[in-house]
Amino acid sequence: MADTTKPTATTTTTTATAAAVKPPPPTTKSNPYNRYPYRPNPNIYRRNRRRNYFCLCCFWTILIIILLLLIATIAGCILYLLYRPHRPTFSITSLKTSQFNLTTNSDGTTHLTSNLNLTLSTRNPNKRVTFFYDPITVSLLLQTQDTQIGNGSVANSFVSDPNNITVVRAGLNGANVLLESSVVNRVRSDLKKGGVRLKIYLDTKTQVKIESFRSKKVGIRIECDGIRSLVPKGGRNATVAASVNDAKCNVDLRVKIWKWTFSS
């Protein structure tokens, strides 16, 4: 009797053929949103690295500036607490008028010729601070119209020592200064009421010395108003003193940065 469990040759061949045949690989679907494959760009990395260096330099520069400003502020506070510096004060001791003439020409124009002598005193209220002044430029104006009618100067530089009062003098002259009709009318009206109101500007530069430290020169302007001047009557050498009891002088710092000047 034949063995039915033994596989036939046909069955073996079919199984081997089926095992040898492999299924095809799956097809890749095309991506309509990415038509080209990604390729890294080395220039982007270089650009980002330069940007990081630039940001780092800016950070350290700003930090150094802040530290320098902080150190300067601390040093200024220490100097203020140690020496207690104060601004100098100015006052007009006297103002004498020897000439103040209004002349009207045939064409209707009016000119003013003036000659005045100014005595100015400055006080240094500090104990260990010294002020060094350059020559002072003086301008004489009418207070109501701010019209300049004369000028002069303190020709020599001087030193204002601690706790000391320094007196300086200047001559103010104005020759044939043309005045507008409105200004002339106001001057004549003021002369009838008791005197012409005047204003004086003094411009100079000063240097501060504290112990062995000397600062750079800083511009200052002294503005003095509240002055009443009378017209002298009599001979050629007659003079009259202006009223300076109500005169007040204010000192303003004039710091110049490039093209701009700042007052404080």
C-alpha cells in the first residue's frame, strides 16, 4: 500500500517558486508642497554667526557705557558730599552814567550815544573751591525791548579765592546806535518816569579747582536786571549813579555740545 503523506514533487516546486517571488515595494506618493529636496545653505549659518557677534559687541559696549556713567555719578556724589560746592554769586556795586544822548537827524532817524562805568563784585561762597575766570564780555541792553545799546569788557582774567569777594570794573560804550521809533518813545517815557530800565549780560568761561583737581572751562552767562539809569545833567564831566538797589544777577551754565548750547 502506498504512503499518501509524502509530498509530491509538484507541490514542492510550487512552494519554492512562491517563496522566491517578493512583493514589489510600496510606491512613494509625490508631495505637491515640496517640489525640491531640502539642501542646507552654509551662508545662513555664517550670517547668523555674524549677527550673534554684532549683538554681543553691542551688549558689552552698552554695559561698559552704563558702568562708566555709574562710576562718574558715584564720584560726583562723593565730591559733592565732601566739598559741598556752590555757584558763585554776582552783584552790581555801581553803574555810573556819564553820557546818554538821543539825537534825531533830519531824516527822522534817532541815534543813541552812551557811556557808562560798571563796577561788579563776585563772591565765592565755597571753603575749598577756587574759580578761575577768563575775560568777561559785557552787553548793555534796554530791559523792555531787549535792544543792545552798548558793550564793553573786563579785559583781564582773574581768580576768585575761597570765601572771598572780587571786584572788577568795565566801561560800557555805545556810539550812534540806531533806534526804532517805538524804542525811542519808550526811552523818553521812561526818562520822564524816573529812569531808563537797563539789563546787563556778562559772558565768560570759568574753571573750577578743588584741591589738586581742575575741571575743564565751562561757559557761564550772568544776567542782571532791575537797573534804573538817569541821564546826567550839567557839564561834560557830569555823571549820575544808576539805581541798583533792586538789581538781581542770575548765573547760568552754558554747556556747548557740538553746535548746540544748553543753559541751566
